[in-house]
Amino acid sequence: MILDATEAEDITDTCTTKCGPKTQGLRIYVPVLFTIELAADLSVYYKTVDGKSLNDIFPPRIEEMKPGTSYTFEPPTHEGYTYAGYKKTTDGSDPSKFKDITEGDPPKLEPYKGNFEQYRIYQYYKVDEEVCEPGQTASENGVCTPPPPPPPFEACTYTILPPAQSQAISKQLMNPEAAGHILGDDRANGRHFDATQGIPTSENLYANAWGYEYLFQHTFGEMKGKIKYDCEVKVTYSLTWKEKNNKDEWKTKTGSASKTYTFDFTRDYTYWQIQQLQVLGVNQAKLSNYALPGGSVTLQATNYTAPALATKASTELNDHVRPAKTGSLHYSPSTIDGGRSGRPSPPNDQSKLKSMAESKTDEPQVRNDAIQFSYKNKDTEVMNGDWIKASPPAPKEIPAPTKIRSYKDAGEQILYKGSQLISRTLINRGNTPSTGTMMYTMVEGDVNGQGDQSYPINGINSVTVHTPVVDYASVSDDKTHNQKKVPSADRMALILNRPFTVRIPTNGQHLDINAYPGYGKRDYAKYFKTKQVWFPFDVYSADHKTFYPKQTWIDIPVQQLDTVFQLPVWIDEGNYTIAFRTIAENAPTSFTTQQDANTDLNHHVAKDTVDVEVIGRLYDFHVTDIADFAWETVFRQAVGSPAPTGRSYWVGPNGIDGEPRGNTRPYVLPILRGSHPQPGSKNVTVKTGYHFKFDLKTMGNMFGDRDAIQLTPSFYYQDRSTATAPERIPVDLYYHSDKQSFIRIGSAADVERRQVTLNQRLRNVTMADLKQTATSIYELTSGWMISKEQYLAQFLKRAGQPTYTGGYDIQILPSPLRTFIQSPARPANASATSARVNASVQQWYGEYSLPARVYAVPKGTDLAAYGRSHVLDEKSPIFLKQGFIVVNLDIESIVNGDTTRPHLQYIHAPLSNQWWQLEGYDGTDGKRDHLMTDPYGVSYEVADGDVLFYDTDHSVYDDYTSRGTH
């Protein structure tokens, strides 16, 4: 129906006599919502099968049923009664109207649907034996059994009242007292370094941290409270009394009355609760330092198991307090007899019932939170969590931890990492600071824990990075080839065009090992980036394949102790200083140096210097021609021909450095009987008066205008008799001049002047050598007023003119008798010009002879005195005959005309003998014993410098009358 009328409905006509004539009836429809709740009653009564009430045994069940609620009807039990069945009605009528008892339990209402308003059930029991009625003491048949007491009932309910904390106990150890080391890893390094004093790059550190094995903190609260028991007890009293009947007779009456009692009481409880619990186990540590890889290292805990917590914790009261149930109260009050006073009233049994309830209620069971702490296979019960009556045990403390010990002191490696290689990219740096953090992880089982924690590690040592290098360099001293007449005592000799060795060891003294372990005197190659040498002059590699211009830093492989270089021929003779440096692997691009060793860590390079002297050579003396006709075809391809055979007589069979030259006997000095190579010429000797041509070479700075070669002859006599032992007799030689007889060579009267022409027919100097020499001289000299072509013409003209060389007692070969013979080729970046290179090797030309008539006497003989007492003429017996006069030459180089200070010595240098030791010769007997034997079996004692044996009994005059000279 829709209530949408605009005005009220008029119902006046429905009004009857009750309405006045002016009464008007109006009906207004108003919507009203009615909610009708139906109250359904449930009543269950218990009876014997013969209909007697059992309400004293089984109290009736009276309650209100609500739709949607389930109801079941399991029959209660009691000793002496057996359930038999039921009767029921759903209209509120008495179920006993039904004749039969239905076996089984009444139907369940699952749920009650509200489809009836009253549900009445009678549940029937068989009585196992006859029992007395209430108040009855005997049955009609005799004695009856008293009824059993009423069933026990749960009279009290409890409420656990909230506790209050009575006290709290706390304990904590939350400072790990963390410490750490960053030190040299001796196992990885193979030696000990004190990293605080110094440790090189490419060595290893170890990082180590330690602190307490675990940390903890806990607060335990003692909780106290009460349990309130609220009791409600319904007691049914059996009543008996007497009343008069209508016959005025006293008759016994029985009945019952129920009374409900309510009361309460309390029980105390106590337990311990975890307010806060936290245990932290070691997790890791992070240490930072400049020297560590990447600047830091993380140490994960190893060989370590964190503590364990087994915790049961709850804030729920029911988890801590288990109240005791009051249990079943068995209270069977005595029958109350009112006598003739009428129906009695039940007494007040509350105090009795309360006392019963209290006595039936045990102390509550309580339990603490539970904590089991375990570490290293040892369990500690910190808080017992078992159920217990009365007060539970107070908790204990978590055991105090011990400290992890350091690797250094005890070898423990819980927080340890070794082999932390110091990068070679790190420059030296002293006392670099270290920092660290130690991390602990909260173990499971915490209560209100604060999570993982980190702590600073204080007092970690600093680390000093100091990569050591040493430089104790040396240079070989080529004494064997040092021909200086006065060698330098404090300089190493480097010989032109010869190899020399530089040694750059990687071992040597560094810092004092007592103060700086791991340093000291030892090998430091591990820390070298490179070794370098710097020459103030050009050099070649040993194999001559690589050229290094002067003032170039040359890398040397670190593991190479010795390196051989070759000195170019064009280097100026003189004093130099060679520089060395060894560069540490961690050296920055811009670095500083320190002498011998970088003991100051601000330096990354060790340096050293060696003073040297570059020295030239004097070598390759050989006889290239003998003017004696008997020797012409030895040196010339034909009689009268200027063309050379290429034969010459050398100092020995070896070259400048002792390597075989290729010549063999007889082409070695001295020239004596048997030196003529042609068959049938074993008896040929050299006659006095004939000169021999020779040349020799120098290497070095002997290209100056006043440079020269000085030859000083000395003379010895040896006889040719096989009957006498070899004897070398020093002699003085005499000759006649046009103005004076018996002039002693070397005396003041000896004024003979000898001259030599460079470009002579039989000297075989090539025109190419002459022109190249002139060109080089011109280019090496400044200030010319003429052109190179003009100078060349002058030079060639001068080469064809005689040059004074001295007399019989001394020969000086000056620059006009010199050519330059070194190839001018050189590397493009060489420090020398082609002219300087060409001038580096010089060839000197000379000749020498004895007078045609020469008279020899033992040295020191006073010939004038002899002449005063004897007849003195050419045939005087004082003169030595029937033998040979040996010409021995002492050969020296003269620099800048200073004859008082010869530069190089061919034979008599203090440190070397070019003649004997290097170029050398073999005697005819195969022994190097300064003895030679001629074809006739005559032995001669020879000496270094011996050039030629002149025959005392034959002279140029033997050929002059018939042949002349050639």
C-alpha cells in the first residue's frame, strides 16, 4: 500500500451513539514498525519410570530458548539411576499424558527455529534399588537406602586480574671494546714487516678485529597480581515437618527448598616476564686504511657460531597464570526438620560454602617467560618457564662473554683476512690513519630488541707505505785495455770501441733492519718498476743493434744484473759521470731521488753515480816494408813494382783485442833470420843502413794538429852462435858523420835529422784516405780563411813533402804523417758529425833505420877511454860482431805536443801491455816465453817492442857498390 493521500480519510459515519452531533471522525495512516520477539520456554524435568520426581537428584533445567541457538539434551548420570528414555511436548502440555516412554535421547534442536513456544521434556530413569524418599527412613517393605547426595557442581568462576610489576632486574654488556690491527702478513710475505714503521707495495697486510664474543642486555620484570573467584551455589534443602490432618492427626510432611548463595575470594600469583632481551652475535668488521685494497676490507666472522636463544615470551596472562578450579563442591545439607512448627526455612550456609570453596581451590599454577641461552655447546637456563605452584624461580643472568683474542697474540682468526695486497699504485705515505666498525647481528629470540648494532673500532694502528729501492751501481773497469801511462785511480776505465758493463744490483742496504723489520740489507727487486742508466755520451747496445744517444735514460730489465754496452769510437776521451736510478713500482710521474736508497719515504727513486774515464787505443803496429833488396818481393808484387803484396809483419798473430788476426809466422815481429818467407831465404837477414817502414793506429782524440806518436828506440846485441845460451845485451851504438867519428846515438853529438814523407810511392797511402782526412780536418776546425777545396789542395801538396821526425835516438810522428781512417757513417741522432767520426781512428806512418856502419858496444862502455889505451877503429875487438843488433821501440801517444806527459803506452802501461798481452806472439817453440829460435837452431831472447834484428856483419854498403838502393 502506498500512503500518498493528500488529506485524512473522513470516517465520521462509522461513529455510532458515542459520537456527538458535532463530532467528526478522521483517519490518518501512519507507518509503524513492530518488532515482536517471541519468548520460548524450555523445561526439562527428571522422573522415575513410575513418575516420581527426581528433582533432588537432577535439578530441573529451566531456560529461555532463542531462535538460531542449538540445544542438546544429553541425560545426566548418577549412581543408582539408569536412563530409560523421554517424553516431550511442544505446546506446553504435560508430557506424562503419553503412555509410552521413548527410548534414547530427546531430539536435538540444531538450531531452534522458533516454530514453537514451549518445549517440555520429561527424562525417565530406572531406580537400581529402592531408595528412601526425602525425609523417609524406611519403606513399607523395611529399610530403604538413603538417597545419594546431590551431584557435585562447579560453583565458582575465576577472573585473572591484571598484574603490576613489583620489581625489575637488568643486566647488560653492550660495549664490545672493539679493537683491531692492520699489520704485515708474514705468512703471505715470507718475511716480517712492521707495518707501522714501513711496508712496501706488493706486500700483503692482514686485517684483524676482535671484541667480546657476544653482547647482551636484558630486563626482567616480576609481575604480581590476584585471581578473583566469583561463586554461585544453589543448594536444595530437604524439609520435613508435621501437620494435622482433618482428623486432627499429626502427619509427617516432606518438601524441598532451594537457596542460591553468591560470594567471592582471591588467590595471589607471581611470575617473571621478559621486558627486554637482546643478544648480539659477531657478524663482521670493516677496517679502512689507505694501504688496503680499495681502501677497506670487510671481515666476515669465520670459525664462529653465534649464541642461540630459545625464548618463550608472552604478555598474555593466560600464558603465565593457570588458576586452579574450585572443583566440584559436594554439599548435602541435612534434612531440616521443622517439627510441629510448620514448614521450616533453609539456614544461611554462605560462610560454610565459602570455606568449602576456598579449601577446594588450590594455589594457581604460574610460569615465567622462558629463556634458554646456548653458546659453545653450553646451555644456560636464564629463566625457567615451567608451570609451578606458588612463586616461580627468579631468573639468572646471561653469562658474561669472554673477549676474542687477536691474531697477533693468540692466532685467533674469527675476524681476520690475510693476503691484502698493497697496490703498487699507492705512493709512499707515512702513518696513514685507520678506522673500523664492528658489526653485531641480533640473534633470534629477542624481546623488544633494538636490532643489529655497529660499534667503532678504536685504536687501530696506522700503516706506513714505504716501497724501498736501492741503487749501488757500478761500471766495469777495463784495466786490461787501459793503456794510459798514468791511469786514474778513482775512475773506471772505458775504452773506445769496446764493450763495458754496467751493474745495477737490486740488493743493498736500505733502512736499519732492527728499527725497520723487513728492510735492511737484502734484495729489493720485487719493488722495482725499472732500472735506468744515463750516459753523458752516445752508446750502443752490446749487439750493436740499438743506438742510444747521449743523455738518454735507458731502461734496464729489473732482473738483469749486468748490462753490456758498446762505446762508440767517436766519443771524446776524458772524464765523465754516469748516472743511475732505480724507480720504485709505486713512483708517481713526478718523483724525487735519494742517493743509494730511498730511506726517506718522500722519495721514490734511488740514485747513484759512477765516475769514468773514456780512453783511446794505441795498436796495430806493423812493418810494411824493408828497403833491403833481399826483402823487396816480400812486400812488392814484383821487383821494381810499387804494388804491395799485402804482407806485413805484425806484433803478433792477434788483433787489437786479442782475437786472431789471421797472420801466422813468419809474419810476426821481431823480424830476424828465418822471417823471410820465400824458399831458400832462411839465411836472409836485414843489413844495417836499410830502413823499415811501419805504421800504427790510434783511436780517440788524436786528431789535433799537435798530437803525435813518440817512438823511443833502445838497442840490444845477441850473437848467432848455437854454442852460447841466449843472452840479451843492452848496447850503445856509434856511427860516423862527415865531421866526426864514433858518435854515440843519443849523445849531444848525435844530430842526425831524419825525415819521412807521407804520400810516398812505397807507403801505399790511398788518395781516398788523404782526401777524407783533409775534408775532416777542415770541417773540424773553425776560422778558416780559405775554402775546403783550397785546403784540400794544400793538404795533398804537403803530404808529398818530407816531415822531420827526429834522429836515431827518438822518433816523433807528427800530424802530417797521419790519416783518418774511420768510416764516417754513424746514426742520424749521434752526437758526433761525420767528420768527427772519421777522425776517431788515426793511422800514423813512419820509418826507421840504423846507420849503414854502426858499431855496438855493451851499454855504458867508455869508448873514449878505450881509445886512449887501444887502437880504436872499425875493426877494434871492442865492437860486437857475428850477431844481431835488435831495435826495440817504446811507443807512446803525445797529446797536444806535451812530450813530458805521454798519454798512452803501447807496451809499458801500468795496467796493460798491448804488445804482449793482446796482440802477442808465439815463439817458434810454441811457447809464449820470450824465446825464439831461427832456422839454424840459434835461440834468442826477445822482449816486447823488439821490431827487427839487424845483421852486425852486413850493411847497405854490401849492396851499394853493385846495386844501389830501391
